[in-house]
Amino acid sequence: MLTTDKSSYVSADALEIRVSFRGAPMPNARDRIGVYKYPADPSNVPSENNGLEPVAWTYIGGTGQTPSLAPASGTVTIDGSLLSEGAVWPLAAGLWIAHYLPALSPDANGHTPAASVDFEVTP
């Protein structure tokens, strides 16, 4: 299960999104929380066959983009320091979604969401 600390955020350089997760059945240090623009159609949903990278992401151990711990529950903060290559911060106004992305193995990131939470960004 995923939740955010707010249902709506203001687009600003200091934007921080706190995402809490719990109940990960087999947590792996490479499990990630990723933020995506809300998909306009199914082709924009990440999966193993559609390896879309999130705008920003972090491993669940709370150490940013270096795998470390594998807790079954916790809270991570996603901000402008955790961008994927070529992504911009702050997030633009609109609907966004955070996905819990389980690892494929101890050495490989996954792309198929196991849990999700929607949120809004306002101007």
C-alpha cells in the first residue's frame, strides 16, 4: 500500500513528496518508488515490456539512488535531487502518480507497479 503525505502539492523548486509504503511481501534493496506523469493511455504505464523511467525515483531503503536496505515499510522523500536523466523539476501542474516498483532480482530494477497512489500538482 502506498500513500503520500498530501493529496495536492504546489509546483516549486522546494517541492518534496513524501511517499509511505507498507506491506511489501518480499522487499528487495532494489525496490523503488517512482513518480510518473499520470498516464493518458495504457501505453504510458510502466511495465517490464514498457520500461518507462520515472521522472524522479528512490530506492525504498531511503538512500536515494544507491540500493541499501530492504524494509517492508517506511517513508521516502522524492525531490529534485532524485531525477532521472533528462527530467526537470519542479513537477509541472497536473495529475501525477507514484508507483512501488519491485525489483526483478537483487541486481535488476523492475518497472511493473505493485502499488500506486495518485496526487495533484498545482501551479
